[in-house]
Amino acid sequence: MRLLGAGVLPGMVSTILITHLHSDHITDLNDLVTTRWVMMPVNIPLKVVGPTGTRQVVDAMLNMLTLDQGYRHAHHEDLRANGPLTVDVVEVGAGESFSIGEVTVSTHATDHRPVDPSIGYRIEHDGKVAALAGDTIPCPGLDDLCQNADVYVQTVIRDDQVKQLASLLPNSQRFLDILDYHSTVSQAGQTAARNNVKTLMLTHCVPAVQPGQEDDWIGAAREHFSGNIVLGPDLTFAEV
């Protein structure tokens, strides 16, 4: 749905980059894989790049889709002629690099323990750099990832709001635990300033940003970072 909202058809996607294997970051992968397979005139496997464990997840996903694939083959003769649904999985660790078309991608260790491994992607093209951090706390690998980046995309939490909400919940400790392995908005600002980032994009905000609170979120980062700050809900984009 978000791809279509951005004007991108599933068949236009060649490669997926996965930072880690928490369910909220991969739960819609099966829908993208299936929709792309159904829409493509020829069977060109989608490449899925991710940390160790990605192959296990994708294999289980394909097994889950066995019945669905059979239904679609039974309904679409030309799809049946294209053969089975396949995914090209590439597991990577920190310190690797590869190309996607004219884009160079390098992988960097992040810290989202006990989720291990987790990685961030540094994407470079034509002298421009986008650093995609995923879920992480500040760490040396994160600094390497976003050093001098034109855009640094960081998932963030508001620790003050998390603590306030936790006080209202019966299982408060379970909610408070998320403070252990996510960057706060302030920490994202500190990381951006420390590494000479041009634009800081705050995304995957927890709790969800409420209407009228946008300036508060940006202000928490602004205390530490004087560059451009973008609060990034779905379909936000930045040009560099």
C-alpha cells in the first residue's frame, strides 16, 4: 500500500534490505513477495538482503504461502507457466559491500540487543549518502554508518512519553524494556551532530506522534543538532 502511495509498483522493486528480524519490520514481506510475483509478466526472483536468520524466515514464509501459491496457479494459466514463487536470499554481516544497479551499499553493525545481529545500510550514489540505521542505540557501528551522510534515517522513541504511558499499563516493565534498545530523539540528534550529518530524518516513532506534537519531537533533536530535521511518517521523502 505504501509503495503504491509512493507511485511504485511491486514489480519495480528488485531488492529488499532488512535491518533485523523483529516482526514489525518484516510482517508485510509476504504480501510484497506474493503481489510482485502475481503482477510480473516473467518470474524474476526478488532479492532479499538481511542479517543471519533471514533465510530461515523467508523459507518459513514461502512454506506458509504454499497453499496460496497453489490457488493462484490454479486460477492463472500464464502464472503457472512462469513456475514457482522464488526468493533470492542473501545473508550479510557487518563490513560487507555490494551493488544494486548503480548504487553502492555497505553494511554496518548496529546495537539492538538482544536482537543480534542487526545491521544498518549506507547507500551511496553519485557522491550522495543515505544512512538507514533501523532500530539501534548509539554505538561505534552507527557512527561509522552515518559519518558525513546527506540523510541519516533513525528510528526513535520519546523516553519521557514511554515512561508516562508505562505508568498507566498493567505490564509496565514490558513497555519500559523498549528503552533498552532504541535511540531516543535526543540521542538521534547527538549522533547526527557528532557525525556531521546534513539531514536527520526521525521515523518509526514510538509512541506515535500525536497531532500538534510535531514541534516537540523535532525540538528534542534540535537541542543537539543544528542541521535539517525531518519528522518522517510513512511516504516522507528527502531529496539530496
